[in-house]
Amino acid sequence: MKFTSMQALAAGLALATAVSPLDAQDSNTVLEPEYEAENDPFIWLEETRSDRALEWVRGENAKTEEALQSDPRFEELKAEALAIYNADDRVPSISFTHYGRVNFWQDADNPKGILRRTTMESWRTDDPQWETILDIDALAAAEGKEWVYGGMTCLPPDGTRCMVYLSDGGKDARVVREFDLETLDFVEGGFELEESQGSVSWLDRDTLLVSRNFNEDTTTESFYPFTTRLWKRGTAIEDAPEIFRGEKSDVSSGAYLLRDGEATIHGRMAYRGLSFHERTYFFEKDGEWLQLDIPKKANPYGIIDGQILFSTDVDWTRGEQTFPADAIVAADLEEWKADPNGADLTLVWAPGERQTKRGGANTKSSMYVNLLDNVRGKVLKFDYEDGAWVSREIDLPDNATTGITTASDETDEIMFAATDFLTPTRWFYAEDGVTLEQVKESPSRFDAEGMDIEQYEATSKDGTKIPYFIVKPEGMVMDGSTPTLLTGYGGFQVPRLPGYLDSTGKLWLERGGAYVLGNMRGGGEFGPQWHQTAIRENKQRTWDDFIAIAEDIQARGFTSAEHLGIQGGSQGGLLVGTAFTQRPDLFNAAIVQIPLFDMLRYHLIGRGASWIGEYGDPRIPEQREWIEGYSPYQKLTKDKDFPRIYYVTSTADDRTHPSHGRKAAARMAANGQDYLYYEDMTGGHSGGVDNEQRAKLQAMQWVYLMQQLMDARAEGAEAAGAE
């Protein structure tokens, strides 16, 4: 069983674009949404593809294209970004599979991409020889669709049948089709599912477990599936028997197979997502679903060496044993299957100070875990030997972001990568799982000569020290005049880590800009507590941390408000929204991408209801008070002097929904405030679907930042020279 996390299990589930209220559990304590709707003059922009909404979008896009794409720097920046994205000398990342070393590749000739495979021996050469598995461009052209490849799941250990996921335009919702790896074609009359959220997994060649949105009665209030069916080949999916059902009030629910690395099935598991961060798990025993006696913030983590492992985000007490938060815990697999709630537990690993794990993988013989140690990467190898767990650290570069890129279930082969802001990615291969050989290194994409990476701490409002990185251009003068981009995330226990700044380095750092990455509470840089201390009633701490970093970099002379811009997407878009509405005096630019923004209605828009565990429920008066204190949409008032804000969304984003950005821009327009709004019609929540689109979006972003943060400096210098 591959390693998982609660966030990963929650990904890829459902969204409906229609707006419908959640059912209230207690009508005496729950606020109804009608007031917000009736008093919001821009509620109609929540209509995803209505004629009037799209007419408004086209008008805004035309104004933004004129403002940014007509800038003489746009074409040069786009060309530089596209050259990086389409470069022939890119290192093709691979996954170890039973059907080859597999890579998904996009370039100028294959904008939608090709799925292809090679051998390890060929990949290690400078000119690997590839066999195409699936050509997405050809498929899209043949079917008249904007297909975006969404991955595939294949029958292990060596089956030739796969289920391929395809998204129309980049939406999270996908169709699923059966594919034959021997004929390299879709199976005529094979398994096929219409567009939906959810997943499928193989039981055997003729049987699937299917968790999908079969109808309104099988979809949660968050628009995710909550049932799983057992689908036999040759039968209608409508007739497939249901094997597990959660509750409509769940975030999501479903069943899956408990499989080890050798593809042996040890039973069926199921879960109910009580909130984004809380789950109950079940094991099918004697034909009944037995609920596991584990914390709601703990989850199965994998199987290795005859041991089943669990990860916990909170302290876990069993009898006289207490396992600390973020620990890995194990039980003998056979004992656990016989008595899941009574088997003895042992500690595999517990974090040290400022350490946290961030997933991992397993080979045929060993378990590997990625660690963060003060936001620096490490990898540990674990084996169960002579009745005890032993570990050793893999000898990877120090002071870098390191991690596992792929591992083989069939052998002890594993590959690692290491990078930082200024160092291109290096790949390390170990045939025996330990002895490393550097096999690839990505080319440099910008001139980093003389640039520095430094780490500092800002002091947040409550006194907590908040770390951040700054990448400084050569010759940076500490007089506050350096154009600087500050970014971050700060939510859902997701860490933001140093990684090579390829296009950012070329388009921004080489032109004299600086880059700052903040590690605010709410993220996962220092483990579960770093996250849990800044959610729900304490979410303002994340915004305070970000503001503290902005103040700190100005106090140190790195930049000034006139030259500081901020950028973030999704939860990061909410982060940017709270920052510029609470402290507009600190910034002169803000890029708000695919954001959450109207937090008093977020639970009614897109998949918002699934994130109540992170932010709280605006229908409940006490919780509404937390959210109302920072919801950016309502803070766009006429009496504040905001900088020119740049909103970026996608019509195909069926996760956060473009209406958040739409309504914010419309409100600023009504207030007579300056802004830009751009909405791509394809691309989904993850942005551009091909390199041309990604390069366009990048170039527009940097043009905007240069207009806001660099041009003022140039004009000032010119004026000073004239004097």
C-alpha cells in the first residue's frame, strides 16, 4: 500500500457548480444564507457559465489584456517563460511501474502531452528512446475535447489493464476509461464512467471498486461521493451493489483495498470524512464494517515487512501507551487483521524539535519517509528487523529540499531529488535502496551568480517567531528600493519549501527583483501543531504571521511598501486577500489567484463546505464571528486606499470557483477602485493546461509586478537624474 495522507485522500473528489445551501442540523443556532445573497449585488457572478456572467468576464479580460499584454515587456517575458517550459534539455521525470519507466511530457509539438515509457538504462542516457503509451493531443483532436490527462490506475502487480482519467478543460471532475497496455488503446466495450468526482480501484481484471457521484442521493453536501459500489464487467453501473455508505453530512466517504507492495490484498478498508481534517476508518471483518479505534486525526500509512503502519496528527493514547503527534505507529499485520482494535502497537518514529514527516514511499524491502528538519529536507529508511524497527538516514545533500521522486514495489530501486531556490534539481538513484549515484541534473535556467539565500524570523502579533526565506539579487542595496515578491500558503498543513526558481529566476531575479517565501502557521512546515494552532477560531494567526513578515522585510531594509508585492493561490489567495484588506499600507501589488474570498458564503460555492474544518461554519453565529473578522470580500470598502489588485481565476475551476475573484473585482469596480481581472476559460484549479497558456499567465503576472513595483523606482531614478 502506498503512503497516503488525509489531504491526499481528500483530493480529487467532487464539486458541483450550482449554489445550494447546506442543510442545518440545528435551526435554532444556524444562520440562513439568504441575507448574504439578498444583500450582495454581485451574486449573479456565481453563475459559472451564464451568458451575463461570461459577458462580464470577456469585458474584464479585454481590459486586462490591454493593460498587460500591450506592455512592451510582455512578449519578451512570455518567450522566455515558454523557452523554459518547452526546453528540449529538460530532465524527464519518471515513475517506476511494472510497465516501464513512465513520463508525461508536454512541449511545443505536444501541448496537451504524451504519456510515454522507456527503460532505466535508456533514461540514464542523454537521449532516451521513448514509446508512446497515450497521445492526449491526438485523442483531443479526434474527439473534439479539451482533454487534460489526469493520471491512471493499473491492476497490480503486472496487469495490463488501467483506468485512465481525463478532464475536459482542466476541471477536477473527470471521465474514466479502461485502457489496454498491450494494444495501447482504449478497450472497446470496456469499463467507462461519465464525468464525475471520485475514484476507482481494481479488485481483479473484471471487478472495480467505484466511488463516484452516481446521483444526488450519493453526493455529500460538499459535492463529494459518499458511497462505493462493486462493479463487475458486463453489468450496468446502476446495478452494481453498494458495499459501503457514509453519510450525506460527511465531507466524503468511500471504500478501498488494503494492498501491500506485492499486490496482496489483505482486506477492505473504508473511511468517513467527518471534516477535511477528521476521519473515521473501518476494516471489513467477517462481512461487517468494524470501526477502528484510532484518533480522528490519524490514518493508515502503509504496509512493510509484515507490519501495518499508522500516522497520527494528535497524541494517541492506547492503554498505558501514548504516542506523540506526528508519530508513526505499527502493529503486526496478521495480529491486527485478527483484532484491529486489540493488536499491540509499537512506535516506529517520533519527531524531534522542529521536525515533521511529509509522506514517503516503500520499495519491496523497506519504508522511506521524507522529513522536514527546520524546513530542510531529510530522508530516513526504515526496516523491521529481529522484532524491532531500525532506521538510517539517506546520504543526500545538506541544506536542500530533498525527497523521494519514485520507488519500485517490485525491487529495492528508489530515486531521490535535491534542490533549492538557486540550484537546479539533481536526481540520485539507488539500485539497492541505499548506495546513491547522481544520474541527472537539470540545466540552469537563469544566472544565479552572486545571488544569496538567507533565512530570517519575523515576530508575529502574539510573539511567535515565524521563519521566512529571502532570495536576494546580486548587488542588492539595503535601502528599501528592491522590488520584492512575498508569497506563501499557510493552510491545510501544506508546507511551502525552497525549490528551484526557474522561470521566476529568469523573469524576476535576473531583472533585479527579490523573492520571499513565508512559512506561516497553518502550514505543515513544523508538523501538525504548526497547522492546528492556526485554524478555525485562530485562523487570524496565519494572516498576522504573513503581515509580520511583510513588516520585517521592510524594517530590515530589504524593500519598502512602494516596492513590495504579494502573491498566492487558493488558500494562498485568501492569504493575500486578508493581507491587503487588513494592511493596504504595506503593499503596492497583490496577485490574488484562484482564491477563496467571500468567506461568509464560501461553504455554498464550489467545494467550500468541505473546508469547514479549516475555517469554521459561517451559518453558526459564534463561528461566523471568527470569519467575519477577516473575510476579504466584505472588507473591500470605499474608505480604504488599496493598491491596484490583480485577480486571476479560471472558468474551469470547479474547486474554489471563479466567482470569488469575480465578485471581488466587481465590488472594487463599484467602489471606483483600481484593479485588474483575468479569467482563463480552461485550466482548472491548477492553472494553465499547456505550456503556451502557462507562459502567457506567467508573463502577465510579471508585467503587472514590474508595472507596480519596478516602474515607480525607474521613474524616481529618472527624476533624480534630471535634478
